[in-house]
Amino acid sequence: MDFQKSFLDENLKGEEDGVFGSFDEASMRRTLERHFDEEYSAELNESSARTSEPAEYNRAPSRAREPVELNRAITSACEPIIREPAHLRIRPKFKPFKARDISPIDVDAFIKQSGASLNFQNTLQLLIADRKLENATVYKKACIDKKFFSKIISNKDYVPKKQTVMALGLALELPLEEFEKFLASAGYAFMPSSRFDLIVKYCVMNQIFNLVEVDIILDSHGLNCFAPE
């Protein structure tokens, strides 16, 4: 074969330069022929093995079926992202929150000041004094006994029930605006969804302050009355 001859001639050029030492040309040619035959036969065997595989594997070179190794620098950089769930890959950026320094003393002072201004007991006593009424007159008109009224006046941390506060407001004959402020001082308000509250508000607006008359209206609507049974 021509390419075999060219292979031999090319490798025998070293003889002239003294590369192969004292070997003669004939022995060297035999050695190179044997070496050429071994390499060529191995290449033929590999080629025949590829042609014996199914056609679907011959569409691409065998090198394409080998696993491709990604650059480790890229994969190592992507590993933290790949391993995370999808909803954690994109994180919104928020500015770091820095809590303001709030002194507990300031909070306590605010509570004390606000509590003093909206204190139910102070509001009740102020309204009684402004109208120049006696305590006995108020608690009797509200259908409250003396002991219970004394507890309301003396205990600043005690807040009576909403119905009791309404009874006291009716006994003081407060107009609607003052009545609502009086309820607010105890933490209450007229509820539009409550029929009881609506009837009391109606009575205040129409200056019906007598608890007996209010109870008659409440009873006619099947609601509880202020006066104890």
C-alpha cells in the first residue's frame, strides 16, 4: 500500500541522520512493518466493531456517547442554586430592619397618662359633680346597690359590664354625644348589630332616661331589662 510505503520511508529517514544507531535498513524496515501491521489491524478491528452496532448508534461518533464532564468551576458555582427549591432561588431583597430604641419608661408613662385621662371612675365622678348629684341618687336611678357602686368608684382597675355603664349613663341623663364618650371611657360603644344597643341609643336620642320606661321597650322586643328580676 502507498500509505504503508510512505510510513516506512518517513520513519527510515532517521537512518541517514544516525538516529537508529547501527541498525541496517532491512532489519529496521521489518521492525517498522510489524509495528505498522499491529496498529493497522487494531484500527480495522475497532472500525468493524462500530459497523456491527445498530444503525441508531452509528448516526453519531462514539465520542458523542461518552459522558460530558462540565467545567468544575461552573458546576461548583451552580450547585447551591441547583440544590435549592424553585421558590427559594429568587429571594426578594429587603432592606435590613433596624428596630428603634423605645424605652419601657416612655411606654409606661404613655399608658399611665392615657389611662388617667380615659379612666372610667374619674369620668363618672366628674359627671356626678358637674350635675351636682348625690351618689345615692345615681346608683338608685341605675338600679345598682350601694356596695356595688362603691366598688365601681373605689377600684380604678375595675371596669363594669356594658349594661351597667349604660344604666349609669341613663341615670346621669347624658345627651347622645356625652353618652358615647362615657361608654368609650369604659371601652364600649354602641354596636349597630345589637338590638339592645339600638334601643338604648333610641331612648337617649329621645330623652327617655327613666329605666322603667326603657325596660318596657326592651321587654316588648323580647330583650333583657336593666332592672333585676
